[in-house]
Amino acid sequence: MAQSGAPEVRMTKNPSPVMPGFEPSIIAFACHYCAFAAADLAGVMRLQYSPNVSVIRLPCTGKLDHIYVLRAFERGVDGVFVAG
């Protein structure tokens, strides 16, 4: 029960519903020798992943500066995936 005139807050299962047809844009920063090699192998095996995922190859995930992640969000990317 709400006390002293404060509104009652109810928790729902899905507080932020996704709009129908929403396709998130995702950028993946991948290590050249580990994660990018796996993504390349997936291509060789003719496996498919969503076209709204862009893979950026890095020499090493240790070379990923935090500013690149922040700039990706500033430019409208919905998600960032870092794989090493």
C-alpha cells in the first residue's frame, strides 16, 4: 500500500516492451586471433548471423579503448559486444 500520498509502484515482468519489427544495431569488437577467427570460420561454414551486426577486427581486445565503445553509443548503436 502507498503511504502518505506516494504512488504505488507495481513491478511487471517486462518493464520495457520491444516495439514490433525493432531490429537493434549491434557492433562487435573482435580480437583478430580469437573471436574474429571464429566469426570467419562461421562464414566459411556458411552459417549466418543477423545483418544488423557489424564486426570490427582489432589486433587484440586489449587495444580497445573505452572511448570507442562510448562513441558507438553516441552514434546510435543499440548494443556493443566485445569478444576476445
